Amino acid sequence: MDFEKVILNIKNLNIQGATAIAKKGITAFADYVKNGKNLKKDAEYAKKKLMSARPTEPMLFNAIIYVMKKSKTREDYEKYANEFIRIKEESEEIIASEGAKLIRTGMNVFTHCHSSSVERILKKAKMQGKKFNVVCFETRPLYQGRLTAKHLVIAGIRTTLTVDSAMTEAFEVFPPKLVLVGCDAITKSFFVNKIGTDTLANISKKHKVPFYVCSETFKFTNNLRIEERSPKEVWPDAPEKLNIWNPAFDTISHKLVTGFLTEKGMMRRVTCSKL
């Protein structure tokens, strides 16, 4: 796919989710540099363009730095981009296997937004013969929770979709034993995920329900800009002069997290990238 097309698709959420963004982004980065004319300038240009597309996605940034540090020739960019993807896919399998151990037959499991890591855990548990119910919240304004629900139903997992504003009530109607969420970024004191995750974390703490973040350590960063998105995502034909605020992400304190399920195993805190 054309480099500028990849940038546009990431911006418009046609490519969405940290995993898809990292894989598509690093492949586009390597292709652009490999086929360019000035290695250093091409690499810096491609890095800047990709990072401006979705600033709250440090895994792509960490992948780019990983490839740039290792590469000396144009061919190296492709080689180490593929190496990153291989490491990423191996990490995905580790997280899925470890996360599936937390799921028991008869459980209600809650999740929010769309996380490929969480999805793989649930599918792995299903393959192990466990029978459980998943409750997904729709995740306004772009309804990524519907994507999760659709994929789980196709996988044969009993799934319930409900609105974000029903989170408190859902804990009474479908008492969960476990909450699993993905994340977009991790810092030393908080992690970042789709708006609504902090509410879910606080309700989980109130009900003493284990709350796990499923993520590679590659998402750790010390330099993060929290993204806000277009008001048109909330109300495309809103009345004139109406102010609409569309925050895309929550910052959730590590104090609300039972543990981080990572490629290095269960961690209470993530303090650096292990890439």
C-alpha cells in the first residue's frame, strides 16, 4: 500500500488498534526508506509522518526506533521491520496463553473497546473448552466495542453488547469475575486506553473485581501526547455554535490495575520497554 495512503488510513481509523497500526506502520516505514533516495532524510521524514498520524500510539514509535538503531543499509530496514513483526507475533501468543489461564468456565468477563490482545486471550480460552460470557461495551463514538462483539460471536463465544453508560448497572446484572482491557500506551504512573476505561477500572475496584491490562511492554513511553479527535465523530450534523468535546483516551492509574499481562509474564508495573 502507498505510504501516504497508510498515513491517511491510520488517521481515519481505517487502520485501528495499536497492533494493526504498529504492523502496518512499520511495514510502510521500511518500504518507504528502502525505495527512497536519501536514507537518513527518508527515515526521518517517514518517522515524523507516521508519528503525527496517531500520537497516542508509542508502540509504532518504539518499533521505528528499534529498526532505525539496527539498520545500516536500505535492505536492513525491511529486515528489521520483519524482525519486529516476528517478535510482536511471538509476544502476542505468550500473552494469549498467559491470559487464558485467568478464565474459568462460568465466568462473566468484561472488556472495553477493541483489543486484539484481549480477543486472542478469549479465543484461546474458548479453544481450551472453557464456557464463559463476555460483556462488551459499545465504545462511543466510533463503536469499536461492536467489532470486538462481532469477532467473539463469530468465534462461538457467548457475548453481550451494551452501552457505555450501563457500566455500573452491568456489574449488577452480569457480575464479572474478571476484567480484561488492552491499552495504547503505558507510562510509569498510568496507562492509556479508550475513553471509558477509567470508569470501568474504578467500578472494578469498587466491586473488588480483578482488572488486568493485556499489552506488550513495547507500548511504554516517557513522551506522550494524549489525542483528542474531531467533534464530527460525535455528531456529524450538529447544530451550529454547539461546542463538542471528543476526548479519545483515558489515563488510568496503575493503582487501579491488578496486573499487566505482558510478553515477559505478569507484571505489577511496567517501567520500560523490553523491545
